[in-house]
Amino acid sequence: MIRLLFFAQLAERAGADEMSVPHRPTPGALVASRVDLSFVKPAGARVAVNRAWSHWDAPLADGDEVAFLPPNTAL
């Protein structure tokens, strides 16, 4: 499983601050595979993996934490 975290308006859109989902190979693939996450767009959000800024095509491992943040957010 992958733990997803949502911040600010992304949490409002998700209806939750966090959720767990089955493993996918990258943050981009994870978002593309789920209709309920279609509001998360690379152009409109930043992604962090395990509390470090990351890329949408970065490889994920089971147990990773993926955070989606508004574009002008600092860690």
C-alpha cells in the first residue's frame, strides 16, 4: 500500500487529509489509475515522496508516503 497525503485545497477536493491505496509504479501512474484522484494534476500540484520533493515519474515502493501539495508550497 501507498499512503497518500493531501494538503490545503487538494485535501478539500479529496475529502480527506490522507488515504491508503494499492501500490503503483509512480505518482503519475497512481493518479492516472484512480478516477477519484483525477483532480490532482502535475501542472496544479507538487509531489513529495517520503518527505522529499520528487517527480511525477519517480519510482514508488510499497509503503512509501506520497504527498500532493499546492504548487507554491514549501516543505
